[in-house]
Amino acid sequence: MAAPQRVAVLIDCDNISHQLCSAIFEETAQHGTLGIKRAYGDWASDNLSGWRAKLPIHALQPIQQFAYTVRKNATDSALIIDAMDLLYSGNVDVFCLVSSDSDFTRLAMRLRESGKTVYGIGAKTTPKAFQNACDRFTYTEVLGEGMVTLEPGSTSVVTSVKRAHDLDVPTVKSVITPAVTATARDDGWAHLGAVGHHVVNQHPSFDSRNYGFPKLGILVRKQSFLEVKDVPLENGMTQVWVRLRAAGQPAKKSTKKAAATRR
């Protein structure tokens, strides 16, 4: 078994609410072992009083950076310098940059140029340049939100679909259609994993939670322009395949096939 990825979580506390602290670590814990957790800001400021209470709870290391000049964000510089030190230390596989500030765009690009995976977390107002510089970008607006779920053994959504927030996101069809086309086999079927990978490569901020669904598999089952089938494997797992529905073809429920799909 491969060793878990070593993750560094670097939080710009000047523009991220302390109320999101728990949700941020729930999100970043999906990427590996959180070996480094640092919070940046001027800890002498009353503005970070809420964050100060979170430090011992989450074993966060506070990095003090005084604001030497009014209206100049010294915190950004401290975070960037630390990130580059960690890069050259060789002890980090994944960087999670938590900020809505476009100043970290070049940092994200530089880390990726060195072969590191970069996940960004910030508000929906985060400049697109920073969002697209990351391997994946998650909006803070969807963290910790209640999403729709599936009834056990069913492919039908049993709770009402409600978008977490009025996010400025592209339509599902405009994002999924080219991904299915690019990854489909000769028969038109595309593996959902390959589709999801292609989508995120093209749209780092794409997240099924932006549309009110916890998983991509649940989202695609609700799209009338897609067909979905489940293929059981010998190990008890199930592969999900999708293809574009032909014009005029009526919608059907997802199908299951007993035989494993051919590679």
C-alpha cells in the first residue's frame, strides 16, 4: 500500500473566517496526512480573536506577521516564503492554500511546476486566475453544507435538491458534455472517473457541491442529457459509466450489467 500523501495546510487568516476552520480541515483531510498546519496573520490584532480560540483545538501553528505598513498585506509574503521553504525541504507532497487572495496565483503555479499538487480553498469571489492556477479549487460557500443524499440501494434522490449558494458556476451540460466526448470509447460510454478527471483539469473550481450534490455520481444521474449505467466488478465494487443521450431519446433509469466492462 502506498504511503499517504503528506499535506501542508497554509491558511491566510486575514481573509478567511474562523467559523470555517473545522470545515477546512474536514476538506483537506481527504488529501492525505495533515502534517503541517499553519495560520498566518497579525496575532496582536483584535481581528483574529476568533482564530486564536481555534489554534489549540486544531493544533494550528500561528505564524506572526506584523503589519509594518498600513494597507500592505505582509501576511501574504510570510505565507509565500514558508511555502517555498517547504517546497525545497522535500517533505510535502500536497499544498492546500486557503485564501481568497489573487496574490497566491504565482505561488500555486510555481508549486505545480515543481510537481506538487495544489488545492485551493476560498470564497466564490476569488479571482479566476488563482482558482485556475490550482489543481482543484473549492468554494468556502459549500463547505459543511447539507447536501442531497440517496436512499440505500436506490439511484433516486429522496431529498429536495437545493443549491448551497447562488454561485457563479457554469452549467453542468457545458462542462460535462465535452468531458464525456473526450474520454468516451468507440461505443460512446465513458468511465465516470475519467470524466471527472477531465472536468477538473479544465475547470479546477468545478465541484458537484456547487450544484447541491455531494458526489459527481449523484449529479450525473439527475441530468436528462446523460445515460448512466453501473457495471459490477468481481471484487464487489461498481464502475459507473456515462454517455450522451441521443437527441429525442427518452430518459431512462440507470442500468446495471453483470459482466465487467472491457478495457
